[in-house]
Amino acid sequence: MSISKWCATVSGLLFVLFASQAVAQTGLTLVTGKLSYSGHFIRQVVSVKNESANPVRSIKVECGFFSQGKLIATGFTFVENVAPGSTGFKDVLASSDVGSDDAQCRVVEVR
């Protein structure tokens, strides 16, 4: 593996590590629900539970959609105005000519 590829891999891992730590510190729990495909749109249902003592104005969730291990589409949504102890629900949508058999989602921004 070349040095540039190694640096890119390590940078990506560090980003995921720090993003995961930031989400854990905010008291948010992301859960993915039903994954479906209809009419050229992939839909992933997501929920975010606010387990902190403070209301959360906006939570950006992004998902990568995969077919047989290959990334075919990405999408994001904002779950908004989640009170302490409550759960917000949204759909993440992406346009695609094929269906997805897997989605990987993460919280990328909290305000």
C-alpha cells in the first residue's frame, strides 16, 4: 500500500472515530429501520433518540446505500426539534436505478 493510500485510510478511520465519539457525547442513539426501493427511490427509515437533558434543534443523518457490497447511492436528512427523552423519525431518500440490499447510516452533524 502506498503512503498516500495509507494516509487516506488512516484519515478516514480517524474521522469516523471522532465523529462516533462526538455522537456518543451528545447522548443520541441512531437506529435504522425498514430499507425499501420503489419507483427509482431507495428509502431508509431512521430514528434518533435524544437521551440528553437538552433539546436538539437539528440532527443531520447521512446514509450510504449498497448493492452486493458496492456503493450505489448516498442521501441525507435532518431530524429536527427532538426534545429530551423523545425520538425523532425521518426517511433518508436516494435516487437509484437499482435497489439497495444494505444501508450504512451515521449522524454527521448536531445543532
